[in-house]
Amino acid sequence: MTTYFLTVAAQVMTLFLLMGVGYVVYKLGHITQTGLNEMSYLLMYLVIPCLIIHSLQTSWDPNLLCNLVTATVVALGLYLLNALLAIPLFRKREEAQRLPLQFGAIYCNCGFMGLPLVHAVLGDQALLYTTVAVVCFNVVAWTHGIALMGGRKAISLKKVFFNPGVIALIIGLPLFLLRIQLPSVAGSAISFFTNLNTPLAMVVIGGQMAQTNLSTLFRTSYLYSAAAVKLMFIPILTAALLYPLGLDPLLYITFVLLAATPAANMTSIFAQRFGRDVGTAAQLVSLSTLLSVVTLPLFAVLAAALAGYS
């Protein structure tokens, strides 16, 4: 397990090194907020959809299909549970702060952080489970997440069912079920875009972190409470709830790792959109991201030990 811990820690540190590049180039003025927005757009609307389609271009396996169905049920169930757990959190804070804290405490960064981490640590099959979690995240975030941050009237069914993740699944899943491989030219193009996910996502996160006041960040007590919920309570609860189900070890570790990822970048995006406290949202995302360098390897080892994975 020591070797596994060091392997995961090395992968996490590699991701943080890439974030550091984004932090530095933003601070030096070589990337602007406009540039970060454009890179985020590329990630959400091109790179991650390509990654979802690419991950489904795998050999047919009935057991894998069963695990994908299980992953869907587990992901939706966990998000429903997290939504219920968020209700009593941070009631003493004013609404503008409370809502981003609740959102960030329960919604994980499964896209920008989870996809590259799981792929690096667990490989292609686990990446496929992560893509399912990303699609479920998009559906839940654009329903419950929108209702939480902006009220029920803000929900758009069009964005729930026609966001990039769902569209990519609509394209990729029939190809998987019908055992259709894309032509080599198209497959290679999608693969090249897929390879952009890790460096581009980490640079974006680093650039976003460069916009927060780090001195204030480490002196705000309620941010630590929200980070503790996201980085400790949620993954412990996930590990405990899923353990008795006897899931495939890769599936189990994947969901515990995803639960342990930092607060979702969408916390800041929704805070901006619905007039909530953007500073609090950005600081929570930054603090949980920084602290996850310690917690992620620990939960990776815990999940592997519980799953009997080596």
C-alpha cells in the first residue's frame, strides 16, 4: 500500500505542478480572464465530450455494460443523498454565502480534476466509469444545482438534456452498444483532443486560483468547515455506503476518489450567474483544491485497501 500511496501522491503532485503553471502564467499576465473563459469553453464543449466518446470506443464486454448501469445508479443515488445532506449546512451564514458553500461542499470537481486523476491512477476502464459520473453530474447540477443557487424557475430542461456531456453520451453509447468503431481518421482526431484534457484543465484551475487572495483564504474559518465536508465527510460517507454493495473494485475506488476531489469549478460559475457571493465560491474552490493534495492520496489508499485492490 505504501507503493500505491506514493504512486497516487506523485500523480496528484504532477497535476498540482500543472496547476502551478496556470497560476504563474496568469499572475504574469500571459493569460487573461478572457483566455481562461475560452479554455474552459474548449474543455466543456469539445475536449470532455471527445473524452467521453473516446472512452466508449472500447471492446464489448457484458460485465462492463453491467458496471456502467451500476455506475449510473450509484452516481445518481450519491448526488441525491448529497443534495439532502446540503439542506442543513451553513444555516447561520447569509444566503449569498450559504448557497455557494452548500453547493461547493457537495458537488465534486469530477470533470476537470476527477477525469485526469482517475485516468492517471486507475486507467482506461475507470475513466469510463468517471465519464458516467460526469454525465450524471451535468444532469444533477443543471437541475438541483440550479434550483439551489438560483431557484426552481432558473432550471432549463434544454440544458439538462442537451449539455455537452449528455450529447457526447448520446453519440458514444450507441457506438459502444452496437460495437461500432469510428474510422481511424476520426478516432485519431478525437484521441488528440482527449489528450488536451489534463494539461488544459489544470492550467484553467491554476489560473482561477491565481485570482483569489491566498492570505485571506487561509484565515476564513467557515471555508475550512465547507472544505472538511467536501474533502473528508463526503468521501468517508461514500466509502462506507458503497462498501457493503460488493462493487467491482475499480468502480468502488473510482467513486471514492471522485467524492474526495475538491469543490466543483461550477461553484464559482453559478455564484456569478445568480448573484451569489463569488468571492466565497472562488475561495472554497481554491482552498479545497489546495488541501486535496493531502487528502486525495489518503482516500485512494483507503478505497484500494477496502476494495482489496493492488
